[in-house]
Amino acid sequence: MNLCNLEALVPQYVRQFEAYIPSPPDDELQQMFGCSRLIRMNNNENPLGPPPAAAAFLQSFDPALVSRYPSGDCRPLRARLADYLGVTPSQVILGNGANEVIAFVIKAFCQQGDNIVTADRTFAVYEWIARFSGVDARLAPLNDFGFDEEGLLARVDSRTKLVFICNPNNPTGTWWSRDRLIRFMERLGPNHIVVLDEAYAEFMDQPDYPDGISLLSRFPNLIIFRTFSKMYALAGLRIGYLVGTEQVTDIVRKTAIVYSVNTLAQSAALAALGDQTFITATRSLVQEGQQMLAAQCAELKLPILTSDCNFAMIKLPFSDTLAYRLLMQQGYMVRTMTGFRFPGWIRVSIAGREAMQGFCTALSRLVHSRTDQSPLAKVYGVF
Amino acid sequence: MELKVELVPERMPVVVAFAESAAKSAGLAAPETTMLALSTEELFLALCSSIPGAGITVRFQDRRYAADLLFQVPQPPDLRIFNITSRPDHETEEGLAEMGLFLASRACDQFSIRQMELGGWEIMLRKERNYPAPVQQSQPHPAVQTWQLTTSPAPDLVKQFSALIADSFAACQFPEEFTPPGRLLDKLASNEYGIILAQGEQGELAGGLIWHADEGRMVACFGPYLAAPTEPEQLTIALCEKLTEQFGRSNRLGLVLYAPQQPPVAAGFEAAGSLAIPGGTIWTGYRMLAEEFGADAAVATELMPFYTDWCSSMALARNIRAYHDDGETANGLTLFATRLNRSTGMARLTPLLVGRDAEAVLEEHLQLLDQEQFSAIYCTVDTGRPFDALLAPHLLKRGFTPRMLVPWGGTGDLIHLHRAGGSR
Ligand SMILES: Cc1ncc(COP(=O)(O)O)c(C=O)c1O
């Protein structure tokens, strides 16, 4: 085939879009960076591994079952989730990770010329899916590290279909209280859908942190996202979901991909859901890890943003992408925040105690080692 | 505007008329229009003799500050004619063709050749507009304590900035295109360039920087150029961070900063080497925008010390293979994309193909550039393209020295080599 024709087939907004390159496997990275082991603190995973019931299920799984298709619409799991969340099964739609669910919603509501509104420094996938679907992503700057009601409202117009609020926000950990969310919903009115991404809801231990689902009867234009990747430690199985009013989910179901959630994921999620002992254990691990980081940053005089979430943001006095490379050499993989429009910051996922101790030592070594002058300056005549 | 035409001499008037009307619509004055038409004539004739009868597309791009004519040639002609080396041989037709290209490059401000992503070659002739010299003198700059940053400043503030640069910095510390003010404004309007300015409480100019995002994955950045802030370090950091933020979630892989003064490390730039230009040396910094996962690199033995030193200083994860010339068959011929800037005396050679004739072709280019009094010649080799390594020993033998490393600047990392005029 002639490649020139291929170019002509591709919509402009796809042509302009740069594909995301995920990181290579650990062994490749270890070989490249010369480290004997690699601790990933870049994806906000739960270091405890899945809850015991889910782990037991996975261990006892009969491989013969994988020759059959899974439940196409995750029926047993939806029934269980509905019960757990106090909604009806048809109000729940599952996807191959919350990421897929974001795509379902954008596809269901937006066409070219429409726009979505969200913050400039938040989870990137809303903006990405919008852009490669030919939908404008309007970004309101954060205010004091949090979603800014005024900035968001100022960007909404008649072509705004969706407003994405990440609550709590990845990467800053900031969140809107129930009152603040209600005030925003009232000011916005019923003519736009508000997506509340609650990927980290299970980590939140604050009395006025809102449970979006409880507001559905008052605001039927709300959609809530949740995932099994974070608290429930099933990131590798890829499963997340949305909850909305039946009116809304009837529409989103049209663009949802059936059979996209596999058998293992459905059953493991069923086993994991609602394990309070596990949730409590994870929360206390996160709290301890946050405290260790905060203490280390205080000693190094580095600004830090901590929260109930399983990640913290740290401001470095030099380039975050350089810090990433130097930490990789020591076997720690963090997330650079330049890509989140926070140059000079890194986001660190809370890991187990030993890993946190190791990371704190590595961070301290890194900060102390960076001096103003590179040793090469003299050799190559750089002034 | 676009013209499809066959490469036969009879079609030349059509092509020249196209060039003239393009130049006029871009607002070029009569002398520049004539020069562009002349270059077009020469280039077209050269192409006619190289690939007679082929169908080509001539496109016009109005850059506001310049008119570009882009000649897109589908199949590779005899690529040697693109090496704009001298020794025109008046006896043969081939010689005349080479001469034509040489003349074409003389009458325009930039002449370059590149291989297009989807096949074919594109030759660019650029003629820039002429701008009146500035009348406004730089105003005195009161000390500024607090500032606000803007990325869409009023034209008058941009003019003040242009005057600040011209008056307060040595000519070697900024690209000449940032003055006069009219040219800078047109560059910004072309959208290839952007600006970040800092203003004090009364709207007074505190400083700024300019970026240039042309093709490729890097953004070239210049500055910060400061007026008289009370906290120069803080302002430098604020400007650099704003710049980095702007490209943080983009398809660009890195920023290369050409700075009149080395910024503090908190600004986020790492030393990347230095740039020797006529009249001085510029500190260059590098800012990677993405998380990198490491790469393979092929490097000539001769460049190994430079490369490994910089990799370790920049903490780059590289599987480095020493590339040694064992006499294996390379590409048949060597081809440079040449970018000339006559007014600054700078010439940039980018190897597109490196073959067994590399040494001879390089020598021809250097002779021509010397004759034409280009005082600074730059060449890059790409660690992602093993055959580039064949070129390195010849560059070093002819007075080039490695000066700068730009990770991910090409297929792999780009090693910039410089040769100051007469340093052979
Ligand atoms: C805020 C937020 N939403 C959604 C997701 C996607 O989660 P999933 O793994 O379910 O696709 C993430 C994952 O990092 C996230 O941080």
C-alpha cells in the first residue's frame, strides 16, 4: 500500500496525537539502568497485593475456564456491586479498567465540535481520549493545588458535554468536600454531565469527603468512576466501573464494549469487594508511608503534598526527569510530574515499609549529591 | 498555494511566476522577490537536468517573516546534486546543474534539503522579509520586585523586549532574528515561536525568554533575558518553569536552552555543553520532558570519551556500542542536508546518508563553506544511526570538536560538533 494514502486516511486530530509509551518490563529496565532490583513507585499500586479472598480465588482458578467467554456484562459482579453501593445493577457498567470507562463516556456523549472541561494538572487520560477523539479538552488551572470551581465554570459553554472532576485529585491529593461539590453542581446546572473520578475513594478517611453515589438522586447528571486497581490491588487484571442514573447508564451502555472484562477480573473483584480488614490495613500502611516521606522531606527541606491517598508529591530543587533517571539507577521508579505540568515535582506511590525506608535514603542521597556545577563543566569548557 | 509541474525547462516561466506571486503575497519587497525568483530559476533548472520529466510539487508557505518555497521531489534524483559543493564544472551539463544549486542557495536566506517522512525529498528556499531598523531605544528598566508571567503579551511589550535584548546583550547572546522588533513580532505570529514575558506591578518589563519549536522533537529556547529584577535567580527559575510547564504534556521530548548566563539548577536545566558561535560561546542546557527507559547507542571510537562522560553526567541509561569502521559496505554515497545562514555566517550540515565517500564529500563542503566565508560550521551525528559514526573521524580530523549532547535529539542522541572558521 502506498503510505501517502494512509496519511490521507488519518483524521488530523489522530495525526497530531502522540502515542503514550508505557514502560518496558522490569528486567529490561534493570539491565538498562544497571540496578539489581526495581521498586515501582510510579503507578499508585497497593504493595499489599490483592485482598486474601481474591488471592485465594486466583490461586484456585481452574485454567479450563478460560476457554469460555466471561459474562458479557459482568452480571454477577454488577449484582454484588449494586448491593454494596445501594443502587440497581443496571446503574453499574464495568470496563477494562476505569480508563476504558472514560472512553465509553466520552464516546457516548461527545462528537466533534463538543468539548470537555477539566483541570490542567490532573489525571491525563480524560484529556487524551478527548483529543484523539476530536473533542476539545478545555483545561482550568488548579487553584492552590485543587480543582478550581470558578475556572471550570468559566470554561463551560453550550458545547460542553462533560466536566471531569478527579476527587481526590491525582496527583495533588486535594479533594472537594460534600458542600463544595453540591455548590458546584448547583451552579453548573443540569445541562452538562459531571464525571466524578473516585479512583482513590477507598483511601479517603475524612468525614466530609463526599460519596458521589449518594448524590445521584439529587444530581442525576452525575457519573461516578471507581476502580479495582488502586485500593483492591487488582491493577494487573484491569477492572473498573462507573455508576450513574439508569437514564445515563442506558446511554453509556451503547458505547460500552461487551466482553471486555475477563473472567479472572470479574471473579477476583467479586471476592475482593468490601474487605474492610484489608482496607484498614492498607490505610494504615499508607499513613505510615506518608509520615515517613513527610519526615524525610522536612529534613531535606523539600515541599511535599501528602494526603490520605497512596501517593505524595515532592518538589525538588532540580529537574524531575533527571531525578527520575538518578533514582532509577538506585532501583526506584517514580513518576515525573513535568508531564502533569508540574515541572520539578515527582509523585511517589506509597510502598511497603522497607521500600519506603530505602526510597527515603535514596532521595536523601540524591538531593545531597546534586550540586550546582557538573564535574564536566571544566573538562568541556562549559562556564 | 501549490503547483504541480513537470521537470522540463519549458515549464520554468510558470514556476518562476508562482514564486513571484508567492513572494508578493507574503509581502516581500521587490528586491527580495527578485532574489527568490532567481533562486527558483536555478533550482528548477538543476532539478530538470537531474530528473528530467519527473512530476514535482511546489508549495508555498507564508511564514510572515519569510516566504518558503518547498520543492517536493518524489523520487531521489542523483542525490549528489544536493550536496551543494562547489567546483562547478562549466564544461558539462552536470556541472552546470551543481552550479545552479549553488547559486540558488546564494540568493536566498536559507536553503535546506530534508528527506520527507513518507518518502521523497523536500528542498526549501527561504527568503526573509526586510524590516526597518528600530527607532525606539531601550527604556530604562526600573528594578522589579514582583512579577507576573504572560505568554500572550501586547505587541508593545514584545517590542520593548526586543529592544532590551539588542541593547543589553552581546550580539552572540541572542539569535539575530529577535531584532528588529517587527521581525520578532512576525516570528511570534508564525506560531513556530513563542514568548514568555515577566512584567512588574506597573506593567514594566522584567525579562523573558523565547522558544522556537520547528520540526523535530526538541524545542530550542533562548534566554532568560532579564532587565533589572531584584531577585534574578527567582525570575530565571519562574520563567524556565513556565516554559517547561508549557511543553510538559506535549509531543516534544526535550528543551534545549541557549542561555546568556547559566541558570541555577533549580530552573531545571542540566548542562549540555556549549555552543561556539561567531563572537562568543553560549552556555547550553537540556531539559528532558519525558521519563526515559534507556536506549542503544552507536558511537565512533573517537567520540567515545565525550559521549560516555556526558552520559554519566546526565545519568543517561545507554547500551553503548563502539562503532568501528571495519570496511564493511555502507550506503553508496554521502549526503548532507545543508542549512546556510549567510548573514550570521553559520552553516549546519546534517548527514542524511553516510557512505564510503564521506571524507571526500565532507572536504568538498568545507572548501565551499570556507570560500564563502562561513565562519562557524556545525555538524551533528546521531547515535541512533550507526553509519553516522563513520563520519566522526573525518569531522575530528578536519577541526570539528564535540561540544554538546542533546539526548533524543534525533533517532537517538545528537552529538553536536562545531568548527570555528579557519580552525582546520
Ligand atoms: C484518577 C484516576 N482515574 C482512573 C485511573 C485508571 O484506573 P484503571 O487502572 O482502573 O484504568 C487512574 C489510574 O492511575 C487514576 O489515577
